[in-house]
Amino acid sequence: MQGAVSWLHDGARLRRVAVLAGLGVIAALGQAPLGFWWATVTALVAYLIACTSAPTARRAFGAGWAFGLGYFGFALRWIIEPFLVDIAATGWMAPFGIAIMASGGGLFWGVAAWAAHRLRVGVFGLALTLTLAEATRALILTGFPWALLGHIWVDTPVAQAAAWMGPHGLTAMTTLLAATLAALLTRKWWALTGPVLVALAWALLNPGPAPSYEGPMVRLVQPNVPQDEKWLPDRRQFYFDRMLEMTGAGERPALIVWPETALPSLLEYSLPEIDLATEAAGGVPLILGINRSNGPRYHNAFILLGQGGAIQRIYDKAHLAPFGEYIPFGEFFARFGIRQFAPSAGGGFSPGGVQPLVDIPGIGPARALICYEGIFAEEVGHDDRPRLMVLITNDAWFGTAAGPYQHLAQAQLRAIEQGVPMARAANTGISAMIDARGRITASVPLGQAGAPDVPLPPARDKPLYATIGDSPILLLLILSLAATSWRARHYS
């Protein structure tokens, strides 16, 4: 081990960066769709050793940044897909997009390593600074909590711990597990407690397979529209007819859900299509996504339709995707021809305000979510307890590789954290019914059209995380880091 560490620090700089970036790629294998959580934990051990053995804080930063570069470069590889929808216009930006996201994400991991070195807190302190860096990445500015280290547990029983500690608690479990394994390499046998605790969580929190539920039937409509065809005038009718056919088929469910921007025209110009959709629904409440104008403002909206095409509730997306739905400093970037990916007659969307739950006749109150909003654990909760969450999305933007699966994994975590089932309808992606323990009870695969009728699972008692949120776990992490730093300065 000493020889390996020495080689890393004494070799050529580019070789060090390449090795550490390669280890970062291995760490990213734990993210969906692969789910190799053990690869992430193992690679994090190397990250902790490489950063804590660096001779200077600057070298520690470089090691952490290089590792993060590889991690985010592979985990976020789907980020190039939106640029390739109109490759002639935006394809040139794809390399810059992935480079900025990978190097920017690496900065957080580099700062974590730098801070741990300056505080002289060792591998356990670095595990804490890395967790706090991930939390900062999730929350700072508009936040980007995608590919958090805690997401590697989604398909394991350990994910159930999110009901108490949320996504940042899962990240802390991940980094501290890696720290105990790193300590074991120096024969600190007490560090076996880390793997033992994770094994106990695995055994005790295993919810088993999802049972057969009896509840109101929900139809999830996935038309499978490729993104490069979605706005073509000569293809609109074909996909609209497909949705109408799936909506009107078979016995009537209690609720029908269409995906985000199911109708490609503005709401005020889509009244004939809305009449046809409600007629096909046959009196069943119908949820669909559509863009709408409100004076000079444009919104990405979620609407609930009743009988006769009556609009019973409108929810305007509150947390917009930067560069997807609006451009930060838009006037400056417009000079270079850079605009948001999602088409908008007004040159960008405006956020809606905080709105009450959507009351669905025959089912109860629902938390409305549109696409990107489902990745923010701290924003999904609501003062009033919903019966379910309804997430409509268009994952065709994310391509056919990792993106749609990672988006689905985050939806599963939201269901665990809130103890509430989620009905998820995608234009294409993975439409799914997710129960209150994050288990998928039915789904439509990526790249396929379908409209299954699925019973709505029951909600659970309100979990601890849904009550207290992120603040207690983040405060505990900060206090633990302060205590670790104090001990290092007084007993080293």
C-alpha cells in the first residue's frame, strides 16, 4: 500500500490525474443503471487514502478534483443527450457541457479533500467533509443533487434508511463505510463496526418484494415520443392518436396520467385536443402536462381535467431546470445564440409559486411534480399529507442510457423519504408505480409505449425524514467534523 501511495504522489502529474480519474469512474459504477454499490465503496477507499496521504493541501485538492472529474464524467454522461437532439444547432456544445459538469463536480470533491487536509482530520474527517460537499452541491444556488453518493443504495435494503435520514444521511453512511474500510487496512479492527452496521441495516430494513395491492386503479400513459420528433407538425397527430387510444381502452380506471408536455401546443390553443382527451377518458380524472402562457410569462404546467374538459386545477412548475427551461444570465448568453433546450414562445419559462395539493376526485390529495422537481428531496415534502405523489416527466431528453434510470432511482428515494406512493408517467423513460417503500410495482420500459392500469399502493405513517428534513443530519455532520478537528489538534 505504501508503495502504491508513493507511486501516485511521485509519478508524473498527468499519470496521477489519469489514475485517480479512472478510480472516479469505478466509483460511478454504483449509480443506476448498474448499481454496483460495492465498486463505489471500494473506489472511495482509494479516494480517502490518496487525499489524506497527499503531502500538501494543494496536492490533496488536486487528487480530490481528479477523482471527482472521473466520477462525474461517467455518472453524468447522459448530460450530452440534450445537445444531440438538434445536433446541427447545439451538437458543438456537448463536449463543453460534459467537461463543465465533470470538472465543476470535481471541484466540490477537491475542496472536501483540501479542507480535510487543512483541518488534519484524517480519513473519517474527509468522509465528513466529502458528505458536506455533496450536500452543498445539492443545495447551493439552484442545487444539483444528481448522482449523490447515497444513491448507490436505491436497489438495496439500505435505501430504507432514507425514511429517517434522507439522501445526505445515505451519503454519510457511504463515505463513513469507506472510511472504516480504509482504517481496516491499517489493522484498526474496531473499524469493523462500519461494515457490521451496514450489514445489519441490510438485514433488518429489507422490505421484501412488493405485495399485491388493492386500491384505486391508475393508468400511466407512456406514448414513447422520440425527442427529435416531439415538435414535428407531421408527427403530432400520430402520437396524440396513440395517447387517445391508450386512454380509451379497456375498463375505466380511477385516474389517468399523461406525461409532461403531452400536448405540444400552448394550453390556450389546445382546447380541441383537450376535449378529445377528456372524451376518451370517459369522465375519469385526467392529468397531463402542457405549456401555458400567463400574460408575458410562460409556464410548464400540470393540469387536472374533469368531465367535459373542465380544468379543475393547474400547477405551474416551481423549480425550473437551468439551461433546460431557462438560461441564467439569459441576455448575455443570447448574444452567442445559447437558449434553453425546451421550446418556449417567450424565450424561457417562469417558475410558479408554492401551490396547495391537487385534490383528485375519488383518490385524494396529490403532490404534483414535474420532471426535474422530483430530484429535490428537501422540496418534495408538503405541510399537508398527500395520498400520493404524481410526477410527470419527459425523459426523452436524457437519452436511452443512464439518465432515465438515474431519474427513476431518485423517484424511488422520494417515495421512501415521504412514505407516500408515486405515480410516474413519462413521455418515454420509465413510467412506473412506486410504492411507499420505493419498490416498483409496475412499469413501462424505456423506449416502449404502454398504458398499464396499476393499483395505487397505500401510504405509510409519516417517516421521520418527512417531518424533520435535512437540518438535523447536516447539523450532526458539522458538529462531528468540529469534534474530529478539535480532537486532531489536541491529541495528535
